[in-house]
Amino acid sequence: MKPRSIVRPRLLLGAAVSTAVVLLSGCATYEQQSADFAQSTRSGSFASAVTQIDKKAEAAKGSKDEIIWRLEQGASLRAAALADPSLVPPIPAPVPAAPAVEGEGASEIPVTPTREEVQMYYLRRSNAAFDLAEARVNAYEEEAKVKVGSEIGSALTNQANMPYRGRAYDKVMMNAYKAINYLQLGRIDDARVELNRSLQRQRDAVAENEKRIAEAQEIAQRAKSGEVQTEDSKAASYDTEKALNDPKTGSALQAALDESLAPMKPYGDYVNPFAVFLDGLFFSTLGENGSDWERGRKSFERVAAIVPENPYLQQDLALAADAAEGKLPENVTYVIFETGTGPFREQIRIDIPTFLVTSRLAYIGAAFPKLRYNHDYVPALAVSAGELSLTTATIASVDSIVANDFKNEWPEIVTRTLVTTATKAITQAVAQKVAEDRGGMWGGLIASAAMGIFNASTNIADTRGWLSLPKEFQYARLETPADRQLTLQAGGTTQTVSLVPGSVNVVYVKSSSSSAPLLVSQFALK
């Protein structure tokens, strides 16, 4: 029989390992949590995507992750509005048909909603989801205005466990999508409000980034000065600058950043060319006075400078200049094309040095996010009208927009992850030594196992990000054909569009991948 002094510690160690399985099973990254939804979105399975995201968004109500799930919900419902009604969950039927003969009961056969009714239903639901996201975004922004000092306490909190407050590009696109939804709903004044908000969010993002950089610097300085406390109440200092200069760690971090930024185009900090284009189109077409038309001209001028390779922007810049002089656009059709899906964040492990502060550990693995890109997409949409054939051209690379934001966020991500992971490791080393001093080898092993379980269960990268954004926004413009017929072709799919009455028309097309259905919708902008 084994001595009780040996059996009991082994039982405790076994219990610690069992606890590890439970803890680690509940530590899924956002990438893992959203895998099924992301697959439905990319494949164009809109009924499945809407059903899944409605459940996830409702479950996230009031939680730290509500904003990101509401953004996904808003975009998914907008995609459903563009789809054929047969591809999306059915909507509540209208009031039953009136009785054919006076005195009879109402017909029990429900009236099948028209395509327009389905579209309006999903557009309204899309904006309702975006409204819920924006309410939380605004609450966090107001909270930040009155908050005094740095979130130094969160230096010891896993970033994935902190509230998702919305990144700059999230906020800009949220309001841009709301503006498009309102235009399709015919609510012009509401669309104007959303465009104003989208523009302001681009301006605010620069100041917010400066604040974020200052906060990361403060966290690094306080960690270096030993103001982060371990469990035995002794100050634990960690020099993030020395860690970054470590050849092993520094080169791995740089490689992750370089790979994340590989496709980035130099748009400038927090600039979304599609939102700027939309602003120019709205105010040049629907402007009410000289100030509006001048704003439209400036927006087109700005986006033409950002994306000089787009051949249609020079035509729109000329149109905007004419509008600014009172000659408003007529007989023009725009074909806007959303293609592919945007980048996602995956978790990678990079070893960071802890020998700087303790001889008990040399390196420990830390979890960092890295951007990955989706390359299964339709590169362009062919548009033909009679003898005229055009191809859409990129107005905004969402890959670049996200990469620019990631580049600006990276110093804070690295600083927080270094401080969090290293401090936990130092705490573990100290706790293990104390346990060994008190309980010998077994005490040290149990303490090490317990701390290792806790650290592993909380060492998770923040991989949250808006997955249902497109890879690119593209567009083409042409004089509205006399027969008001357009033919659209993407991959092996061809669709004919009969334009609705209007002097300025918009055809909105979406393709999530090379194999997904082509969604086509339209409305008269003017």
C-alpha cells in the first residue's frame, strides 16, 4: 500500500488536471465560436446564417460581446434583404386576406409577402440590429470621456474577456450601412444623419488612437516600475521594451505583424474610401443647397485622391463639380458590388521572455492575434447594356481598412499581452516557490499545476472581429440605357436587371464567394 502522504498529493494533482479539462473546454476563441456562422456567410447559406446570428445576438444581449454580434446580425440581415425570398427565413405574413363575401370570416389562407415586403422587413431589422450596436458603442464612448486614468487593472485581464467596444472601422461601416439601408427604405433625411455620423467617426478615430497609445505606454511604464502586484503582495516588474528586443520574441512578433499587413494599401489612418464615396454620391445627387453640393464635390475629390486607379471616379468628380454649380446629375446608373468576405483574426503562440525577472522560467507562450485573409471571391462584376460592356473597379479594400486599423492597434495589443502573460507567469513562479517551501516537492507541483491551469485558461488572444464585411467594395457607373436593361455577370452567373423608374439609379450586388449566390437589388436614388 502506498503511503497516504503520497496518495493524497497525487489525488490533488489529478483533481487539478481534471479541472483543467473543464476550464480549457470553456475557453473558445471568437474564431471558434463563430466558425459555423462564418462558414454559412461565406458559402451564401443565408437562411442558416440569419438563424444562427439571431440566436447568438440574442444570447449576447447585455454581455461584453453584444456589439460584435449585433454588427454581424445587422450585416447578415442586410444580406438577407438583397437575397431572393426563397433563400432566407420566411417573414411574418401580412394580415389575412379580407373575406370575398360580406359576412364571411377572414380567409385562412395567408397572403404571401412580396419580394419588396421581404426586403423592407429585413432592411428594417438590419437597422434595428445596428441601432442596438450603436447604443452600446455610444455608451462606451461616453464612459471613456469621464473615465479618469488608465485601465491599469485590465493589464492583468485577458483582452478577450474585456468588453468589445467596437473598432474604428466597425463604427464607420455601421453608420454607412445604416445610410444605405435608409436610402433603400426611401428615408433620405435619416440617411443624411447616418452619413454625418460616419464622417464624424472617421475624424474621432484619430484622437481615440492617440489616447490608446498613451494608455499602452502608461501600462508599460507602470509594469516596468513594479506597480503590478503578484499574489504574495510583492511588486513584479516587467520591461516590455527589453522583451521586444529579445531576438526570439521580437522577430516572431514582427513576422506576425508583417503577415497581417501584407495586402495593406496606404489609405491613411481610419479612412474608409467607400464611406467617403457614398458621402459624395449622396450630397452630389440629393443635396439641397450649395453647401451640400460642395460637400459632395469635396468627398469625390478626396476619394479620387485615395483611389486614383479607379477610372470611374474622375467621371464622378466632374459630375460633382457640375452639381456644385447647380447642374444636378440625371440619367446615371451606379452598380455597387460587394465581393468576398473580409479578414479574420486567428490566434498564434509566441514565446516571450520571463528570465528577465525570474530564473525559474525562461520563456512562456503568449497568445497573440494575427490577420488572415479570404481569397475565395469574385474579382470583378461584368456589366453590359446593349453594346456597352464595363467591369466594376475597386473603390475600397476592406482588407486594407482592417489592416490599417490592426497596425495602429498592434502596439497596445503587444504591450497588454506581454504584461498580462508575463505577470501571470511571474506570479506562478512565486506561488510555486512558496508552496515548495511549505509543502515540499508535491506542494510545488500542485501549485504549479493549479497556476498553469489558470494561466492556460486565460491565455487567449482577442480574435473578435466583424467577419461578415466584404473583402472589397467596387462600383461601375454608366449612362442609363434607353431600354433600362442591364446584364450582370459574375463567374458563371448571369442576371438581367430591369431598372426601376428614376433619374439616378443604384443596383446593389453582393457575392460572398465564388460559389455563393449572386444577390441583386436596386432602388432609385433620385
